[in-house]
Amino acid sequence: MTVEIIEARNLCGQNRRNARIPYVKVYLASSTAHQKLAKRKTKPAKRAADPAFYERLYFSESDLHNKYLKVMVWRQEGSSVFGKNRCIGEAIVSLDGLDLSTKVQSWYKLFAKPHQKSEIAVAPPASRTM
């Protein structure tokens, strides 16, 4: 399964003066066992309120029944060694409700705090063909 992280919009607290370096973590998880099966993450994007990632993440899981993706946007603060990483927000994408035989592309709202209204564009799973 291939998940493409395209871009994010309106990341909370991001402007030219205090921009942080955002990146995305994607977890493939089981709805029934409540466990994370795999984790992938993007490379950090440029400092911006609307960062572009255009990165494909590959998962080897073939049975996607009762599975979901947890898409989390993080930001690096300070140096990569001593800085803290903070979660900006997350979106949950149920794979049961998607037609995975075709490419699906959609915007998903990130949720962390009630006043936060960021979004991320994810092209969730297209079956990988080799």
C-alpha cells in the first residue's frame, strides 16, 4: 500500500517569524486490536505555514480490513539533537470506507485542540504495483 503525503495548510502558529520545521508521521493501525502495525514518516519540509511534502510512504500490509491510518503532523523546534518535537495535530483515516482499488485523494482536518483548523492533503492508499 502506498500513501502519498502531499501538503498541509494553515498550520497553527506558523508564520515567517516563528516558523518551525514540519514533518508527518503515519501509523497503520488495527481497529480491533488497538495496536500500531507500522510507522512511516516524511522528511522535514521547509519552514512554512503551508508546507509541501510530495512524499510516498510504503506499507507492506496486505489485509486492510479493520485498519486505519493515523496521520500526525509534527514540528521540530530547536536543533535536531536538543530540540523538542511537538505534535501540531492528527487525522484518523478509516481504510474500511475507502475504495482502495483506485487512487483516493482527499483533505483531512487535523485535530489536536478545538481552536486549531489545519488541514493536510493525503492520497491514501493506492495498491502498489510492481
